[in-house]
Amino acid sequence: MRIAFMGTPDFAVDCLRALAESEHEVVGVFCQPDKPVGRKQELTPPDVKVEALKHNLPVFQPVSLRNGKGVEILEEIKPDLVIVVAYGKILPDEFLTFPKYGCINIHASILPKYRGASPIHFAVLNGDKETGVTSMQMDSGLDTGDILLVKKAEIGINDTTEKMYEILAPLGAEVLMETIDLLEKGMLSPVKQDDSQATKVGLLSKDMSPIDWTKSAFEIHNKIRGLYSWPGASTTLNGKTLKIHSSVLSTKKGHNNPGEVVDTNGTIVVSCGDGNCVELTVIQLEGKKRMDSSAFLNGYQLPKGTILGK
């Protein structure tokens, strides 16, 4: 089958690699334009472009797919099917309907839950015990098309968003290849989504970083692992930003003051709003390197009773 692939970040690379190494012909790879990165603002290609070039695949990086520009490329490469994995832009209707088999999206949630831009983050932020990958026949809505195939994955109590990316990216490749196989055999059974069960999630922002210590220990722990590694969870210590890279739920009980440090015996245990505690395991004080909390305590005086976030 002649297939065009659309994706941009690292999450989409496993899917592209699986396609490139299959018997199918990848006739073109769409991704977002190269962007300046880092302090030197060096123009850097997206991860999908880097992978595509490894396989000598033609790469297209249109600024926009509208006004017929996307369809012009499809007319040139003539795909039977378009696969979309975290491409980053809404596809116009004329693009969706051009290929013989339309466009299939690989989405990192169990749809209709977590439609939108950050499904993995919000599954962890909300303390879900499972998530998954869904293949979907795309329509004009945002992740509203018919469900084709779903595979699920467990979320451990200490799994971060970054960890779930590592789990779901190869799972997405499995879902993709099985979906194409079923499509070729005429064995797909599309299922309409139940819109009444749908939830939507948007982009993350740095505004989400500050920890509200009046929340429960479970909510705070979920925030720390859900925002890892970007934008990251943070609080303040003596007027300086303290980034929290990792935490675990503590068996200790807290005091009356949310954000109060209740134990510094080789670790940092902080009281939360529900009377339970979180243990901060990897932290980074403003202007310092990230380190285990035990190493931090060796070089920094942190008395019990210190209130974080003041």
C-alpha cells in the first residue's frame, strides 16, 4: 500500500520506523518546519524528519496545508492512505478525503477520553490507572472519528509522563501496523465514539508548574510526575524556585500547615492539605544542579517546620 506519514515529535518516530521497515511504500513524510532551538537558536529538524532521512524518504514541511497546498502534495505522491501521529495541526477537509482510505490517526489515549493535545500528561495528572493508544478514522472534528483499534497500558503509581511516552510510543506502532493489516483484509469494524463520555485536554503551560500544597498528597504527587519533564512542578524555598523532579507518596502523616517540611532525616517529607505527605526524592534549587534530596540535605540547612511555597 502507498502510505503518506504525518508526524513531528519523538513520539511519532516508532510509528514511522515501523512503516519504513514494512512491506508498504512510504511515499512521503509530512512534518512541521525546522525550528530554532536552545540559547543559540540553532535551526533544528523535528525528530520525524531525522528518522525519515535515515530511510531516504521524501520529506515535506509545509507551513500550512490550507488553500489546497496540502492536496497539491498528495496529488504529487498519490497515497492510498495517510497516517497521522502527533502532526501538530488540524487537517483541512479536502485533505482528509483525498486518499482512497482517508486518514487514520494514532492517538495516545483511550478515546473518547482525552481528546486533544496532551492526553498522556493528563492521564498521569489525573491519577488514572490505565491509558492506551487508539487508532481512529479521522473526520473534521478534533479526535472525534470512529474508533478502529485500542490497546491499553497500565500506569504505575510512580510512572511519569516521560515514562508513559516510552511505553506508549512502541505500543502506538503496534496499533498502527495491526490497523493497516486489518484494513487490507477488510476486517476493520469502526465504532462511533460516545460524545457524552468525551473529555478534552489542551496544551500545557509553565503556569501549571506551581504546587498548591493545600491539595491532597495524591494530587500533588500526580502533578509532579504528570508535569515531568516539562514544564515541571515547582514550589519556592526561602524565596527561590525549587523544582520537584520526582516524588513518592509517604506513609508519614502531616501537620496542620500545608507545605510544611515534617522530616529531613535523609529525605524531604512535606505535609499536604489532606494530612498526608509526599516525599521529595529529586529536586533542584534555583541556580543549582538537580540532585537527590539526601545529597541536597548534605549541603543545605533545611529545618523541620520550614514552609514551602511561601
